[in-house]
Amino acid sequence: MGIISRGFGGRRRESIPGLPPGQYLTHDFPVLSAGPTPRVPLDRWHFTVTTETGEQRRWTWDEFSALPHDDVTVDIHCVTKWSKLGTTWRGVALDTLLDEVETAADFAMVHSFGGYTTNVPLEDLLDGKAWIVDSFDGEDLAPEHGGPARMLVPHLYFWKSAKWVDGLRLMHEDEPGFWEAAGYHMYGDPWLEQRYQGD
Ligand SMILES: Nc1nc2c(c(=O)[nH]1)N[C@H]1C(S)=C(S)[C@@H](COP(=O)(O)O)O[C@H]1N2
Ligand SMILES: [Mo]
């Protein structure tokens, strides 16, 4: 009987609070980029929201920097199975930016300098669930991690957190972004292990 229960215990994965199923903890910060790191000078940086009717609202770096910033401590989860708990960022809540935009859209396509895209339901960007961050761990966000500014949508797999973000296109219908068109899940909830289409 002792042997049976020991075998059982050895197979059971200890569950770590905050760690979604199938993930392991990492303490370093891996870099995952599908292409080269775009270098965006701050005087050419902009963030543009395009609504479903084609109206645009654009912020320069100085305008973005002047918006109220929040300190955010969150866990992040990459679909390649690493998770990093308690990461600290500083950025502007999407609520602050989208407050100035009139829309009836339900989805957003997030766009980056360099051409990366990823789709997110608009409600997942609102109510304090997403930020455009320009600082990590008390320092300016490093270029390889998306600096000068990236999206942070920590409740979804980290591919939804577009680096070098340059805008949002608001849409009535959901459309796949870069990884979603290659077979990744349209939503990407790490707690439901929504890694690939069909999960
Ligand atoms: N523009 C852009 N954003 C991106 C990516 C990318 O290739 N290009 N990779 C995504 C993926 S798959 C992950 S896991 C995270 C990695 O962020 P990191 O390199 O800061 O760890 O960025 C996401 N955002
Ligand atoms: Mo990823």
C-alpha cells in the first residue's frame, strides 16, 4: 500500500499558486520575437486608434508620456510554457486612451512597428485589464522586450502583449492576427490552456 501511494504522489504535479496548467516558472526574462527588433526614435513614435468608421485618434510620445501612468504587478504566461510571476511594469491603462474614442466595435487588432498583429476582444482591453507599458522593473522598457512601449494584457497568453505597439484597429468582427492566422487560439486564456485553435 505504501508503494502505491508513493507512486501516485510522485506523479502528481505540485500546483503552485498563480501558475496555470502546463506552465513552469522562470526567473529570467526570455526574449521571443518573430523578427528583428524595430528601432523607433521617440520623435517618430506614435500610437493611433482607428475606429470601425475610419476615424483616427493619434498620440505622440510626448502626449502619451503626459498621460497618467499606473504601476502594475502581474504574472505573465507564454504559450511556450514559461510563466513569470510578480513582474512589475508602469504604463497607461487602455481605458485612459480609449476614453477619448467613440466606438461600437467589439474587437481590436493590435498593430506593431515591424508589422506584428494580434487580435483581442475590446472588453479584454478595458476595466483595468490592459496597459501600454514603457517601463519594466523600474527601468525604461528595453528594445528587445518591446521598448519604447508595448502592450501588456497579462490575463491572456503573452503573444497577445504586442511589443513595439503602434496602434489599434477597432472591428465589429473578430479577425486573426499574426500567430492566430498560423494556428494559435483566437482568445488565448492560459487558465483554460487555449494555446491552439480547437483547444
Ligand atoms: N511585435 C511583436 N510583439 C510580440 C512578439 C513578436 O514577435 N513581435 N512576440 C510575442 C510573444 S510570442 C511573446 S511570448 C512575447 C515575448 O515578449 P518578451 O520577448 O518581452 O519576453 O511578446 C509577444 N509580442
Ligand atoms: Mo510567446
